Amino acid sequence: MTDPIRKLGHLAGATRFRRISEKLYLDGDKIYKEAGIDFKASWFPVFYVLSKSDAPLAIMEIANQIDFSHISVKNVLRELEKVELITIKVNPLDKRSKIVSLSKKGEQLLIRLRPLWLSFTKALKEVFDTGHPDLLNILDRIDQASNKMPINERMQINTRQNLSIVDYRPSLKSYFYELTTPWLMNVLDGELEEEDKFTLSNPDKAYIETGGFLFFAKYENEIVGCVVLKRLDEDSFEFAKLFIRPDYRKLGIATRLIERCITRCKENEAKELWLQTTLSMPQAHKLYYKLGFNDQPSPPQMDVLKRTDKIMCMAL
């Protein structure tokens, strides 16, 4: 039987870690059950930290020591308290928090658990050694690397390294039509506005020759997005027709295109950058607000489109 998860390679790394982890937890539960001990493998890190402490610990202290979330630790503590292996009291130094320690029952159980943990350790070492004799150090390095720079930040850096924003040139003209037309046709239920009919096929005449700019997002060797920077007058621009291919969204490309528009405006000593948008794009609105745009009435020099529901402006 084929394993579709394995075929995904690095993309399924976390999934495979979880799958292995769940198997180990299930095997651990079997070990405790066969030994006649009412204990769960998932309790081990919290219980162990408490067993090594000379004084009661606050919940946050436990979470920090094992690098678990606060809610995960609370869930384990709730289960340990239910079977009377721990005691939870109000922290005398801070009435808002609680402190935790092993109960007498927990300390008695610890005596039975210690020899079992030694045997468990040997069995785990055999399993880990089949992967690599230095697997624990490898896991340490993976843990440290993920803490030093989370995956989402690495993705952003890799995207920036592979992404370039390029100015319009004649050889890119057809990409503007190919990128924006299907999107606009969908937004407008198949009926383009008069301005769109001309600009989509003639971006050079519509924007470049009138003092504006057209930028394309190039990811590796593919054109994946575009944005227009339309000149309104000597002191203001409007960005429009911002579009990213669906399979390249949520990689920060839209932000990079808008940032290029802002930079070009400043290079041209413009004082305002405007935009028009519809109410059907709430996620885009969040990005605009985050970048510093605010709702404003339309300026006299702007040709407001029929589809426009909201107008925004950034002071430069």
C-alpha cells in the first residue's frame, strides 16, 4: 500500500513527526497498562518536571521548562489532578495564579515509574538508532532552528529572494491582459466597464504615456502578478488592477507590489497615493489599512468606477 504522506517529502515533515509521536504515545500507554500503572504517556513531561522540582511550580513555569503551550499544560494538569497525582493551590505570592506539586500519591507512583522509564529509554534508543545514532542531537538542532527562525519567516525570506518586481516593458504587455481580464470579468459578471475595455489591451497608452507606471511580480521565471500606478495629477497617484495569481497568493507578493508603488510615488515627490476597491474584498482592505491607507472621499481628479464601493488614501 502506497503512503501518500511520504510522497510529499519535506512538506509533510510536521505530519510525519506527529504520526511518529502518536505511535510512541500509544505504545507508551500500552507499557503503563501492561505494568498495571494508571498513567498516560502524554502526562510524562509535566509529571517529570514536577518530580524534579524542589518547590511547587506555577503553570507558566512548567510550560516554559518543557516549551509547551499554557493551555496544553493546563489540560494535562487537569487530568493529573483528576487521578489525584498532583495538588494545585493558590500561589501565596500571587493570588491570581496557582502553584502545582506532586501529591503523596504522585510521589508514591514515582517510585514505580522510575525503573519503568529506564526500560522505556532503552527501547526508545533502539528505535531512534535505526534512524540515526545521533538522532537526539539532530532533533535538538531542528528544535533550535525552528525557534531561531519559524517556518513562516523562512518562507517570507525565500519568497523575497525568489521574487522580483519589474517595470513594464513591451514584451510583458500580454501578461497584463492575461492576468487581469479573467479576474475583472468575474468581479463584473462578464461586463467590463468602458475604461477597462481600453486599458486592458493598451496599458502602455493608458498608463505609461500619461505619466504612470505598470509593475509586474516575477517569481523565479514566471509572471505571477501586476499592479498599475496611475497618475492623477502632479502630486498624486492611484494604484489599480492589483492582481496576484491564485496559486501564488498569501506569499506577501501583493505587499511587495504596493510597496513598489509607494516607493515610486516618493521618488516622484507625490504627496498622495489613492485606491478604489469594492466591499467584496475584505482581506485586501485589512492589508490596505495595515500599510497606512485610510478611508477618504474621492478627490476631484479621480475617475470613480461604477464598481467602486470604497476609496482610500495614503499621505506620503
